[in-house]
Amino acid sequence: MKTANKSPQHSSASSFIEKYQAALVSQDTMLCIGLDPDPSRFPPSLTGHGGAIYAFCRAIVDATADLVCAFKPQIAYFASAHAETQLENLISYIHEQYPHIPVILDAKRGDIGSTATHYAMEAFERYQADAITVNPYMGFDSIEPYLAYADKGVFVLCRTSNPGGSDIQFLEVQDEKTQKFIPLYAKVAQMASQQWNANGQIGLVVGATFPEEISRVRTIVGKMPLLIPGIGAQGGDILATVQAGKGENLLINSSRAILYASSDTNFASEARRVAIETRNSIREAVKVYLG
């Protein structure tokens, strides 16, 4: 089993954080596009195509690559369609054609011991992702195998965008330092930023649907990257998100609103149009925040 202080041999020239920070500057955008391919929503021209998922996602990538700071393929959409090989090919394509854009594998893994080690191998060795999303609610030993890849990013679920997230994430636990009770998501933010982040490659997932919680997490973790789903189809407010995140080190994710802007042959150009609108809205929100 790999340990957190030993980096596997399969490492890149730069870390995830370095690649992400460079993309923020060169692309001048905080937009992250989630790649959640649903064949039932593809245009008729792609139906019956053996590689339809790859073709759809590649078209989206080509149409929007100059507008994003990251792409985030959601593994379940590929696995449920027996399209894992298409996912491998897609990530390889992004690395070859747009090597400056990091790829975050949205997998939300959360297991322990040797199983977590194999999930880490899957993400970083099989798929060659630059970062992964993980579920921390089984504790540090479920996170540690990913940290063995010292140059890879690990986004820890903290305050998720779904309404049911409050069932667990709002349970109160005691802060050892202050002896006061705080919500569990705040405790996760503390541990991720203060105890777990030895490699400096950890970020947190906080939903745009809860800007007050974004603000609280930002106060706890400082300038750590925040991956923020929940705008677009889920209705999160961009200005409130940017203000709560203090206008920096944000990856503001949109998936369905961009991917399925059209169900016709112009799906890629329409995806680009909505992506431009979203990117520009984020830019305007940053200008408002900065005054």
C-alpha cells in the first residue's frame, strides 16, 4: 500500500495546483465544465453511434476549451453506459490537445485501505486524471491513498449542493480548540486544510446553493481552491458565489445548462454560447466583488 509521503513513479512535471493556477491566468476564467454525458439527450445525429459519448464530449471540449479553467467528467455517466474506455480516450484527448487544462475526475470515492488504494490507481494511473473528488466521511484513512500521489489534486466533499446534504453535514460536533459546537462540514474544512493538506494539493467541494456556507468555509481554509457546483440547472447565484468565495481560487462548475443548451446538430456551438455567457457572468461578478 502506498503511503502519503511517497509519490508514485507516475508523476507529471507540474502539480495539479500549479496547472490549475496557470490555467486561471492564461484562460482568465473560473468556469469549470462538468462532462455528464446522457445519451438520451444527445442529438439524433449521434444516436446509434458506437462512440457517441466520446464524440459528444470531444465536441463539447473542442467548442469550450478556451473558456474553462478545468474539465470535470463524472465517472458514473460513463460507467453506466459501459463507456470507461471512452472516458480514458477523452481524458487522453484533453491532455494531448489542451495540456494546460486540468481534468478533475468527479468520482466522489469514499472507501478505506486497499480498496481506496485501487480507486486512487484507477483515477490517477488508469484515467490519468489531474485531480479527483472524494468523500471524507469514512475518515483520513479513506483519503490517504490519494495523497500518495503528491502532485495530484484531491477535492474533499465538504458542503454539497444537494438539499439532503444538510441531513449529515449540519450535524454539530465539538471544536477541540474552542470547545464550541460547529457543523460537521466546518469540521471537515478544518481537518482538510490543517491536518490533511501536507502536499498542498487539497481543495474542497462547496455548493453554490449555499453561499453562507461558502463564506464560512473560505474563512476556515484561506486560499485553498473551492470547487463549486450548483450554478446553472441547480439555480446557484453566481454573484453570491463569487462574493462568498472572496473572488479567488474558485472553480465554478456548470454541466447540464451548457451540455444540453441544444439537442440538435448545433449542440456544440450552443454549448459554447452558454459557456461564454457563464464565463462572462463570472467575470462580471468578480468585477463587482472587487469594486
